[in-house]
Amino acid sequence: MLHLLVAALLLILWALPVSADWLCDGDRLQLERVAGAVDVRGLAGGIPNSSDGTLPGDGILLSWRGTTLQLPRTNNAGPPSYTDGRWWWREPLGERPEFLERRGDVIEHACEPLVDAPVQTH
């Protein structure tokens, strides 16, 4: 019973928006993590397929160059990655993010942390 209570509390905390700002190809990119709807009832072994604080159904919102992209989390191994088939975002721990766009060829957008912006984490 205690593990279900802890899991429910973690889901509430994960539901709080987490955001970060980057500078990608010279333009500000705002990222907001969005928790998906996961029902923990009946999962005695915990939530399967959780990765680095993210769960199945989670996603991100990327606002960049006047467009907002909603990218769902993939089930790929390694650090959480997000894609809609055209756009790809992944933040390897301690490294710059991978921000890719498929338009015939794959276009890699170079991103760096935006120093002046506050970064929220939990």
C-alpha cells in the first residue's frame, strides 16, 4: 500500500510543468515537459517502462520560431527521447540536446543552454 501512495505522490509531482530554455540555431526554444495520464492502480510492481523520471504517455511542448510542437515520448532505450516522426528531441545527461528535423534529409539544429533564463527542475 505504501508503494502505491509513493507512486501516486510522484505522479503528482511529475505533473507539475518543468521547463527549460535553449538557444537553437540562434533562436530561443522553450521546452515544457507534460505528464501523461498513467493509472497506477493495480500495478504492484510499479510503473513499467519508466525512464529518467518520465513515464509512458509523457510528452514535451517545444516552442520555437513561432511554432509549438507537441512531441510524445518514445519507447527507445537510453535517455528519454520524443518524436512525432518529423521532429526529434533528446537530452543525453550532461550533454547538449539532440534536436533533429526530417525533411527528406535529416537537419540537425544546434542547441545551447540559454544562460539568462531560469531553469526549473524537480
